[in-house]
Amino acid sequence: MPATSAGGLVFQPGSSGILYALSPEDGTEQFRVELQGPMVGAVAGAGDLVIGTDLHGHVYGIDAATG
């Protein structure tokens, strides 16, 4: 799944239900967000939020600065 940027970080969805927040400079993990299920598509940056959906139909609006 493609990554997106928001809040100065790169967000990469994982197939195991984790959204990774990475440094754009060196790719180091800044934090991760455990979701209720695997993500089924790309995430989108919308202002200070990262928005995505999981396999179970949950829609997430995740704060890009804090997760």
C-alpha cells in the first residue's frame, strides 16, 4: 500500500493492522498506531490527520503529530 505524508512525517500502512509513522529524512520509526484490523487501502493526509480504513470497515482519523 502506498505511503502518504502529513504533519512532517511519512505514514506507511502495514498489512498486520499497524500504521507506521516514519521520519522523511532517514526512515526511522517515530511511532506506530495499532488499529483494530489490517488496513485495506492507502491512507490520506488531510491537514493534521491521517485518514484510512481497515478490513472491518472502521474509518480512522489519526492525529499526525501524536498518533
